[in-house]
Amino acid sequence: MQKWCKKTNGWIIIVALLAITAIPTAYAAIDITSAIKLFGVAYVVDMFQTELNDFVNAITMNSGLGKGDSTKVVPILSAGTGAYIGAAQVSGPYYQVAKVQAVAQLEGDVLDTIRAKVLIPLDSKNPLQGMRRVSQVGVSAIIDITIESAASPKPVAPTPVPTPVPTPVPTPTPSPTPVPTPVPIPVPIWDDYGVSSTLQQWPAFGYAIFAQDDIVLRGNNLRVTGAIRANDDVTVSGNNASFSDVIYAHDKVDAKKGIYRMEGVNKLSLPTMNWHTLRWLANKTYGGNITLQAGTQLYGVTTVDGDLMINGALNGGGLLVVCGNLLITSRGVSAPNDLLIWVEGDVSIEENNANVNAFIIAGGKINVSGNNVRLVGGLVGDDVIISGNNINLLYSSAALRHFPR
């Protein structure tokens, strides 16, 4: 999907201070402080996105919310440090609000006396992904998330009993040379190392789930962060499905009420695998059916002339091309330098508790039937079927920098 950079309308900012203890009691068993320290602000904002949005809407009583408009809570990214520093509620037309994944905060001095903060709704959380401003969307509230619980005061250390000691003779010491405070270097949030050029050529890669034919989502407790699109139909029949973005289909979206959908969109195409060219470009080639165990080193282009099973985290990364089918075990798959997997056949994630950090493109079907599966990347195939329970899919296009151009 091609994104356009337009001037955002004027913003109405309502400051709302929200301690983390304001989360409903249903989540009281979760250690929020540990979650923020371990996973970061962005993870917690995603987890409680609905509750935070409802909280702000209750305070503002949906003031100024027109017909066809919606609101959404996303993390705030500091462009000066690259860190997530809070959350914001954005508002506007529902089809534009659904695209917003983060708000960038830019700071600067005006006339040497005024410090200005500018908040920009963006369509991605990943600085490598080619962030773009989302037009027609404004920031309606700033949410300050504090990680210290108001109900648990800090313990007061006992006052130590002083022990008399002899008065030392003062020794003159030279004054230390002051060290200047370094000026933070802004993060180049639009520098995506070639990801945007791949997305412009193949916009189907810009979705968390894309299918040339049908998408069937029938598992329970499914959570997708990113848009979904099918050239034919999308069917959502499971319970407790949560989608952060719009579901697009050329034909029909069969889903429960309350899920944003758009039907009648144009069909998108996928590249055709040229096996002989990719094998010629390969830095390493495996012949026949193989299993890649945890710790296998990958770099550049790796080809497998047969079926592949991946059993754990790999070293390196790059483009992994499979001539046959792909099976990912419960140990999952990931790589520190990002992993793009291009499969000519089918892809199966059948086992439970798999942690998959890869962008997967398949010429055949993609089937996720295991339970408690977490995927970071994207699923692109002929048909995509998710029937497992407790599936969490977070879209990330960082691995697309490895796609041949």
C-alpha cells in the first residue's frame, strides 16, 4: 500500500496523567513495572491499548469525535534518543487512525528562549521500516505512564547511628575539569536501508498478513499488530480477535462487528521466484532435504534445494531461499541480522510455544496451527490459515532489506 506524506491538521492536545495503577483490576496479577523494564513501554502500550484508549475517551467523553472517526493509543518515540517515552491518543478518520503505529516527538529551540515539542503520527514503530506521517490524524491526548505503583510506597531506610571518627586533616585537591554534556544525535527515523524501495515495488509486503487468495483466521485469542489484506476473501471466526489496523479484501471480509474492514480494493501481485538466479547468487547452498539447528551461521543469500526444517535461533541472517516446503518447530526461528525466508512451497508452524522472528514469503499455503505462537515480521502466501490459539503477530518489515532488488 503506497503511503503519502501530507500536512497534518491542527492538533488539540489534552494532557492526561495516568499512573499505571489505573489499569483495570483484571490485569492486577501482571507485574506492570517488570513488564516495562523487561519489554519496554511500546510492549505495555500494545498490551493495554484498548484499556488506555477507553480510559481517555471516558475522561473526554469522546468530545469532538465525529461520525466515521475513531481514536487509538500508540507509543511515543523520541526522535532524539530513539527510545519510547510514553503514549499518546490519536484521533481522526478510522481508516487513517488504523494506520498509525507510533507518534514521533521532535524537540527544538525557537528564538533561543522557547522550547517546542512537535508530535507527528507515523505509520510504523520501526526506524528501519521507512516511517511516514499519517495525514488527517491529530494527537488528542498525551498519556504519562509511570512505572512506580502509587499503592506501594518506597521503603524508608533506617537512620544509621553515627560512629564517632577522628577528624581527618583536609588535603587540598585540584578542581576537576568540567566535562561537556554531549548533545544527543537525532535518530534518522526515515533511513530504512532500502526497505521502502522494496515496499514501493511490492506493496503486498506492507501487510502483517497478505494472501493472493484467501485468509482464514479461526483461532482464539488472536492479536495482529498491522494491516491484513487478501486478493479474495478474509474470514475471521475465532473469539477474542484483536486487530490494530484495517482488514482489506478484494471480495469480502467476513468478520464480527467492530472490526474495521474495507472491501473492493484492487488486487496486489507477488514476485515470482527465479530459483536458478537465486541459487547462482547464493553464498551457501544446501542440497536435498535438511534441518538447520540452532546456531547455524547464515549470511547473504542461502539456498536449500529441497524441504527445510528450522529448529531454533540461527546466527547471522539475510535471505534464506527454500525450493521445497518449510517446517518451523516449537523452538522457533530468529537471527540477529534479520531473516527473510522465501519459500516456493508451503510453510507450517504446527508446534506449540514457537517464537518466530522472520518475514516469511511463500508461493504455497501458510498454516499456523500451533498454540502460544509469537511472530514478529510478516506472513505472505497464496493462502494463509491461522487456527492455533493465543497467536500474537507483530508486523515488522526490517528483514525486507535483504530482498533482492
